[in-house]
Amino acid sequence: MIELLGLLLIFMIIGAIIAVETRDLLASVICVGAVGFGASIAFLLLRAPDVAIIQIVVEVLVLVILIRATISRDLTAISGDREFFGMVVAIVLLFVVFLFGMRVFEHLPPFGQPAIETLAQSPARVYIESGLRDTGAANLVTSVLLDYRAYDTLGEATVLFTAILGALAILRKKARKRKEDREEE
Amino acid sequence: MLYALCLLLFVVGLYGVVTKKNVIKIVISLVIMGYAVNLFLIMLGYREKGVAPIIDQTTEAAKFAQTSVDPLPQALVLTAIVIGLGVTALMVAICIRLYERYGTFDITEMRKLKG
Amino acid sequence: MNIIPLFVAIPLGMAFFIPMVGRKARKLPDLLGNLTTLVLLIMSLSVIGKSGIYWMGGWSPRSGIPIGINLVLDGLSGFILVTVSLVSFMATLFSVQYMEQYTSKLHYYSLFLLMVAGMNGVVLSGDMFNIFVFLEIASIASYALVGFGCRHEELEASFKYLVLGSIASILILFGVALCYAMTGTLNMAHLGQLIRGDMNPPILLALTFFLAGFSLKAALVPFHAWLPDAHPSAPAPISAMLSGVLIKAIGIYALIRVIFNVFGLTPLLSSILTTLGTLSMIVSVLLAIGQWDLKRLLAYHSISQIGYVILGIGLGTPLGILGGLFHLINHAAFKSLLFLNAGAIEYTTGTRELERMGGLNKKMPVTGSTSIIASMSIAGIPPFNGFWSKLIIIMACVNAGRFGLAGWAVFVSIMTLASFMKVQKYAFFDELKKARERVKEVPALMCFSMILLAILCVTMGLLWHSWVVDLFLGPARDVLVAGTNYAATVLGN
């Protein structure tokens, strides 16, 4: 199980590197789709079926949006990267970040022993033990999402509403009533 | 080990955001960073030989409490995924509009702003 | 009926409601938008000095474990609520006529109220993940509002802001995940209880992520790259909101809440904060002096003044915290006034370049005189409000034995004065340009909101000791001074 997950993660990382590095935008978008579906399978392996489903749905939407943005453009192949020096600095810095993060991650509880096992005071323990009695939902994710932490879900819906409203505002045909006289300057 | 791979995915995304100059590439890199964090959260809740946090009639409550994975990170990730979708949609809307204005996705060619 | 959740519910509900009914009558969106912010202002004034905790959905803690999400109203959040409501009311008042230049006012008001709801949500929330969610609402609304004009530079600034803002959000989410891994809880008070004194590496990494993420949102140097683009590009009332309250509510407030009340202020953190503050003050004031775009100059000054706030609070002494918080509300008043002035000038003359203005004082007396008040406030001239808060911060530095910091604070204050003398000279006092002969004063409501803010600057300067400190600042300071006792106050054990 852990080996399988590791392989999947390596697949995702390779997909991510290709997505970031390829010169063709459409290929890049498709690679990010592969990474997303990989994530969905990983969620399934980690016993999170609800998240896996949402991940697939959202992934499809993201792909549609991204392909919509790229496909009808004449210029999908892209020219070079930033200058060489900047690249080297960035890579060295990120490598340091990675090594530092690795050192820190050694202190995390080992994989497979979540906080609910080691810490007595976790609210998640309450959810598992009395979620069914409290909320009547057999699926505890739903009981957390729609009952214990319903306020977060309200926020989530609002984020979506805000983003759509914002996209509509950005994409509207005419933004100003007066002639855009300063545009030409 | 798995956490390290997750971190590597995050760093790949960060690398893309920092070094790429195509706006769609930057969006993609941000999406990848988001995936890495979501995956990390779900991994935190995983329990060895655990079951999904869905109660069925046949298992008894005590045994379920011993084996179920943590439902809280899953709920958080559901929220985070949808938030990520919202941000991506807005970002792509701005990208499309920028393309209309400049005829390119390259940020080095968008230089109305000084500095 | 508990009033606390209404601070989020009212703007949220109206944000959904306005697009539905707004097309019925032409003036309806204006009316509803202003009414909502006015109601919020009255409500926030009515809760001054009160405190309370509201458990969402009635899920109060079970045997000491918080299982639901709580809203916490205490001195600090009440203080920020008042600031947010004050500036947002003035901004909506200003918007009524200013936003006539743009199309689709419906979207504008809806996004505006969503931004207010997001900020109120962040300020009231007692849960780490919930802070992330509401921070995203406020941020997404502000990204869209920055690009509202859809010009080249506005879209570009919006994109830059969006990318950096998203990185900040992802870092904050990562920090929340790390905290959850180590403690198994998301509630801030509970988190504070569980990690007290036990700063293991993952918690420290989480703290680093929070520091970086919230500093990005607050645009502290070296995380400030987006602000000088984003704030000038937005429509003027939005610039006033962004500079006046957004960077404070989702940046400074969240940062100090997490550092003081959850992790506890250590000497190391204190010196990080003062360093960030001093850097922001000095670097951006030097950058500001060379600017000729009025709004861009103001944006750089925002970073510099935010530096004062963080410097004062970062000192960690009661006097320093008091000065920092006082400067926070002062900055909200005078910087939003300055941005509204800049908007008024742009409204009548169509330019933001200082060199193309000049002599506007004769043609626009209200804008001119309010702008002088605001400039004197920000430059720290007695008896205006900016003088007192800067004085308190400098005194706090001296009391703490940090003479170097005090010196820098004085230096930056002088540079600010120089920079605003330049603004006044070029915009309002020089020869009137030929092309500006027919310039008129802006419409009444815009004048009205500028006058209100100017009155606020003056009264806060005159009555600061008897009125402002006792009512607003004292309780807010006490919350921060109490530090990690926050947990005991919230969870009641």
C-alpha cells in the first residue's frame, strides 16, 4: 500500500515537472490533468472516497477552464525561461527549502499514525466516537462538513460565489462608461 | 518518506511559480502547489490498515473508532479543493482578459506597470 | 439573539441579495450598499467594550474539547471591527457617485460586501482553518476589485496580486496542516493550550509559514512587491479599503493574533517583527519619495506606515502595543482619506500624475483642505492623530532601550513629511494649469465622506487621551498583553 502510494506520488511529481517544463501549453495543461487524477487515486488509496470524487469533478472543471483558455489561442508554444542566473538562484534556494523541510518533517508523527491515535484531546476523536449519534449521518465526513463545521462550508460556497462574480466582473465587455481616452497614451 | 515526496511536489510547484514567465504556466504551478498541500492534509489523517470514515451497520462502534481514518482533514480538503477551483477560475478569467489586451501570455511582454 | 454572527451574516446576505434585486431600480444598489455598511457601523459601535463567544451551530466544547467553530468577540476584534466598518461606510458613501464611471455597479457592491464579510469573518473567527476560508473570501473579492476597471495595468496588477496572494494562502494552509499534525486541533485557543512552551520543529515551521503568509497579505518588506501595483490600480474607494483596512484585517490582525495569542511572543519573534517593521518603514518611504504617480506614492506610504504599526506591536511592551494599535486606526482614517482625495482628483482631472496637477486648491476647496489635514496627520504634525501615535511608538522604543529604532522612526517621519510637502506643492498649491480652468469640486456625497474622515482625523487627534484610548485601545491592548491567556478566556478553563 505504501509502495503503491509512493509510486503514484513519483508519477505525480514527474507529471508536475513535465507540466512545468514543457514548451507546449496544451501538453502542459494535460499533464496537470494527469497529476490531478493521480491525486484522486491517491485519495482513494488513503481511504478518502468523498475527496476522491470531488477531486475528479474539480479536476475536470479545471481542465475545461484551462483548455478553454489555451486552445483557441494562436500562440500556445512558449519561448525561453528567465535568465540563467535567476534560474540557478531559484533552484538553489528551493533545494535549501526542500532539505530544511525534510529535516522538519522527520519530527512529524510517522505516516499511518494520525493525530487521533496519539493525542487524546483531538476533536476528530469526538467526531468518530459520537458523530453518528450527534448528527445521524453515517458518513462522518458529511457530518463534519455539514454539521460540526457547517460554517466552513458556508464560507466555501461563498468563495465559489465570489470567484464567479469576480470572473463575470473581469470578463464583462465594457468596463467604463466614458471613452477610454487614457488607454492610448 | 511519503511526506518528503509530497514536499517535493510542493517545491516543483513553487519552482514553476518563481521561474516561469507564461501566465498559464504560473496558474498551473499554483494548482500543483495546491494539490501537494491537499495530499499532505489527507496523509495526516491516514491510519495504517484504516477504513474510510463511513459507518456501516455491520461493524461495531468500538472497533470502528479504532480503525477509522481521521474524517476532519478530509472535510478540510473538500473545502480547500473547492476554494482552489474558485481561485483558478478567477485567475484564468484574468489570463483570458490579459490575452485579449496584449495578445500574449508572456509576462515579460506585459509592461504597462513600472517596477 | 446573539449579535456576533450578524457581523458576517448581514454583509454576506446582502451580497447575495443585491445582484438579485438590484436591477429593479437604478438607485437600489447604492441604497442597499450604503445601508448595509451603515448598519454594520452602528452595530460595531454598539459592541465596543463588550466581549462574547458564540459557538456556531450550538456545538459548544465537549469535556474541554472544542468540536465546533467559535466566533470570539474581544477587545482586539471589536477594535478591528470598528475600523473596518468605519472605512467601509466612508468608501461606500464615496462610491455612489465615483463608481458611476464604471459599469455594473451591482457586481461592485456585491464584491465589496463580500470583502467586508470576509474581513469580519477573519476578525471574529476563533478557528485557524476558518480564518483561512474567510481570508480567501476577502482576498478573492479584492483580486476581482483590483481588476475592476479592466485596463491593461489594472489586469496586470490584479494578476500579480493574485499570484502572490495565492502563494500566501497556500502557505497559510500548509501552516494549518502542520499545526493539525502536531496537535490534532484547529481551534486557536485550544491550539495555544496544546503547544504552550513546546515549540518543536514542525510547529516552528508552521509559525514560519504563518509569518510569511500573513506578511505577504500585509505587504511587509520584503513581501511587498504586489502592493504598489495593486493599490493604485483599484478604483479609489477600493484603494481606500485595501490600504485602509484589508491589509490590516487579514494581514496585521491575523499575524498578531496568531503570534501573541496562540504561539506567544518570544524575544526572537519580537525582534523579527521589529526588524520587519523597521525595514518596511525605511525601504518604502525611500521608494515613495521618488514617485510621481499620486496613488502609487500613497501605496508606498501605506507599507511604510504599516511598518510603524508592526514596529510598535512587535516591541511587545504595553506602551508599544498601544501605540501600534493607535497608529493602525489612525492610518485607516488618514490613508483612506488620502486615497479618496486622489480619487477625487482623478475623477475631475482624469490624471494621477503629480506633474499634471497644480493649483487645484482654488478649484477644489474641500478636496484640498481635507487633503491638507490628512497629509499633516500622516506626516505627524501636532495636534493631528498621526503625531500622537508616532510619539507613543517612539516613546515605547526609548522606554524599551531601543534608541536605534526610535531614531529610525523619527527619520522616517521626517521623510514622510518631505514627501507630503511635495504632494501638496505639486497638486494643490502650484500654478493652475491652463487645461484645468474648468475643473469643479466633486459631487456632494464624495465631499461629505471626505469631510467625515477629516473630522475623524482631527477629533482622534484632540480627544485621543480621554476617548480613544479608554474606549478602543485599552481593551485591545489588554488582549495582546494577556498573550496566551487568550486560551483560558475563550475556553473558560
